[in-house]
Amino acid sequence: MSTLMPTLSINNDPRCTQFKQQGFTLLELVLVMLIIGLIASTPLAFIDNQDNQLRYDETVAKMKLIKRAVYNQSTYQNQSLLSGFVVDNGVLPPTSGTPSQDPSELFPLIGKNDVWNLDGANDWVTFGGIKPYLKLTGAGDFEVPPRYTQLKGYRGPYLQEGVDSDGAFLDGWGVGFEVSSTAVGDYRFTYTGDDGAHPAPFNTLVSGAVSSLDWQVPLSQLNINVTNYSTAQEVAIAVFQNKAASDDERWTTYYFSIAAASGGVPSIERTLTFSSSEWQKKGTGSVSDPETTYIPAGVHPVFVVDSTKTVNAYDRLLVIPRSTQPALQLEVK
């Protein structure tokens, strides 16, 4: 009969006990957290940069809208179409004159109210039919008959797209544009960027402007022909400027005096020249320099008037900046 011998397992020997590791070491945890942080931060940084790029693109697009609101020229069926604040009102939108990021600087392009009354004129007339007021020497001052009524005045808003619920026009970061105007007739708008409100690399300065030659034309570039006159006449261009206190003060008249034809025989044609001795402006006499005296873009009424205030010829002159001005033919009847 065999005897079973007891066996001793090494695992039962306390001297041979094995210790199994539980969890991660501190170094492993640090490495894991570092990797997770890198993975998480990469798409966030990308998304943040993309968001700022979209904000910048929106800002640049809004600056183009500002320029179009002040003055815009387009073409339809080979015909020039002019629009914007200066075409309707004959002047630049009012500003404080000093660069400022105050959103109120753009209010004149958004709506007509006393909030943007920056130049002290509360009585800007609304777009509609307005009779020109001529200021001449031989015929004197007078309002022309109703049939010569012109469509002029404020018909905003000129800025509609991009205006927020508070009626403000701001850049992509919710900051106002810097707006100012100059004595020579420049309207400037700027995305400053370097004001601390915009992150790098979008903290640069981007400027835009409607320069004086973008929206007006010097008198010296106008070409007017007058035919079939025998008595003395005055050729007058009536320019509307929507910023004065009364209707007659909103009109500025530039004119020529034409002597009677020799022997009373009607002149076949006379092409007016543009020397300082011919251009006149009531109250100032001869225009000293037609090269630096400007009239705004748009449609302006032109009259041939005699000493009895009779309008003997009439037409409308389309003034297009940075373009050769078409000749205007006026025949005295």
C-alpha cells in the first residue's frame, strides 16, 4: 500500500511571495495627461484661429459696405449708375472730424435722426421733389418753376446689411470703426486692430477711404455748349447740398455770364471755357481756381437764364468722378 507524500507548493512559501503592481506610476500619469492636453488643445487652437479669421474677413467686407454706402458707381446695360449718401445729399456724411471708434460716427449712414446731428444742422430734408434755387447776378436770386423739381435729399438707410439689433455697425469683434473726414473732402474709415481688443495676428491697422476725387469733380472738367442765343444769358449749374438751415441755402450756383451776340444775330454755337474769369459764384465773385472747386457726383440741373428770370434752356448734367465728363448741349429757344 503506497503512502501519499504531502507536497509543498512554492506558492505557499511566504518567502517566495510575489507582489503585483496596482495602477500607474506618477510619471506615467504625467505623460498621459500631457498627451491628452496636446490632443485637446490642437483642435481648440485651430478653431480659435478659424473663428478670428472669419471675424477679420467679416470686418474687411463691412469696410467695403461703408465705402459703397458713402458713394457707389456701377454699370447697368452700359449705363453708369450712381448711388450712396453723397449722390443724394451732395455732401459727405457728417463726422466729428476727429478719428474715433464711437459707433455713432456711422449713424448718418444708418438712419436720419438727431443722434447723428454732428454738424449742428437739425433740418436735413428727406428725399423727394425739391425745386432748385438759383443765385445769379443778372437775373438775381429766385426759385425755378415746379416743372424743374429735382429728386434730392436723405433716403437712407445707406447701411443696412451688418447692422446689429442695437442699430450699430461694428467690426467682427464688436468694436466700432474709426471714422473721420478731412477739409479736402476725404472720408476715412479704419479698422484699428491695435487697440488691444483684437488678437494677434489680427491686431494690425487696415484703412479705407472715399477720397475727394472719388465723389466729386472739379469745375474745370465740365464741358457745356450753348447755341442759338442772341441776348445776354447766364448758364447756371444748381448744386444741392443737404446741410443748411433753409431751402435756398441748400443750393449753390456756379454760372457763366454770356454776352449778347454781335448785332443781335443768334450765335450758332459757343463752347464755354473754364478760366477763372468766367466761372462765378454768387457772393464770392469769380471762382479763383476751377481746378480745385468741386461739385459732387450725381445729376445736377443746368439752366440758361436771361435777365428777366426766364429759363430759355434746361438739361441735367450727370457728373461721374474719375471719368471724362460728357459734353452737355444747350439750345436757347
